[in-house]
Amino acid sequence: MSITYYPNETTKKLMHVIEKQQTPDVLYSLFGTCNLTEGSLSAGVWCPKGWEVKRISLHFGSTTAKNYSVSIIHGVGIASGKNDRVWVKVDTVAAQPSVITEGFYTGATLATELTTALNACPFPTASKPFAVSYDPNDGLFTIAPNSGKAQLFTINTTAPVRRNSTASNLLGFTVDTLNAATLTSNTPVLGLGSKHIYLSESNSEKTDVLSTDLVAMTIDSMLLIEASYSEIDEQSLSSVSIDEQSLSSVSNEDIDMVSYEVVYRILDA
């Protein structure tokens, strides 16, 4: 689980079990559409808490051959105020909290977002821009200022409140670093961005796809729905099988549309 709870932080763990039992289950739905002639569908669904997928449905406007898949992407989930802070110090100034925006990240996108967060801090001009990278082969993050040295603290003992680097362990920094020109995480964080497909079909002529398998998801999991025409050309798009009555009520845009809906439940409040 991405979120570590600290006794000296204001964010606490889950609600009491009795309070949880008294809270009614609520289902949530996410709906979207895509015109496949304008580009393939790639829709990610993520929740900043533990959640459970109850139903996934896809509707295609025609029987034209298409490819589709539903996958689980493993990465890092950042929840605002819970696991979004990293304390970094550079020469001549005190340590500053770099706050990562809430969202789901792969190794590469987390490195990009941390770069943005560090460059938004009031560090000296000479120290910026920072460069952050993630190596998928060894699972290590590297942080480097433009010039001079930097240091990452897992706990900033000089701060009166919110002194923990709540995101440092997600980056593989489990201990304070030395003051150096390049900071490299000491613990590998492997597999960020890896895709696990559990529902897919190629050259399918189906117009409706429905999955009611319960899929348990964590804050570090994103559901990815993808779809595209198997072969987009004039012949395939002009050979859509529809009857005369449908021709009067369905536009070409409707034929090329795919709609999707994900129904899910939040597991922890």
C-alpha cells in the first residue's frame, strides 16, 4: 500500500470498523465515448483509495473488425495530503517540501511530475532546473540539481509539522541521502508501468462486450481500456453491415463510436 501513516501527521488511517459497517455501499460509474476513426480509445480509470471494479461494458457502433483490451497497470498512486511530500535541501537554503500532484503515475511520469514539483520550490536559480529520471531496468530514481549539491530527508527534523517525506519510500528513498550532486534511491521500485491484460480480443466483430468479474484494485492500480479498428481503410469502413431502417437513424459518426462504462465501489473511506 502506498500510504504510510505517521503518528505525528494529521492524516490518520481508516475509519473504525463499526463506523465502516454502518456506512452503506455506494456504487460509482464512469462513462465515456470515442470515435475510432479519429484515434484509438485509451481510457484510464483510477481511484485514490482501495476500490473494486464491479462491471465493465463496451458498445461498438458496428461489426467492423476491431481490437480491444482491458488491463491493470501497476504504478504509484499519489493521494493529496497523504503520500505526496518529499523534503529536499540544496546548498545555502533550508529543506523545502516538494509536493507531487494527486494522480496515478508510472515510473517515467512520476519522474516528470517530481521534476515539476522540485522546480516549483523556492530554490536558488543556479540549482534549477532539476532533473529526475527513472530507470526501469534497475527500478531506481535519480535526482540531480542543475548545479551544486542536494540532499533528500526522509524526516526533516527542522520542520515543526509535516516533517515526514511521505512519498520518499515510493521513490525508493528509505533513508536520508548524503549531500551530493546526484541522489539515487537506495531501494529498487520495479515494474512501474507494467501492464497485465485480463480481457482482450483481436479482430472482433462484437458490438457489445460485458465483464462482471470482480476485480480488486489498490491505489497503485489503474484500469486501462483500449480499443481500435483492426484495419482502417475505405473498404472496411464502407462495408459496415446495417439494414435499411438503421440507415435512416444512424449517422456515420454513430457507426464509428465506441462507448464504455465502468461501475466500481470504493473499499476504504
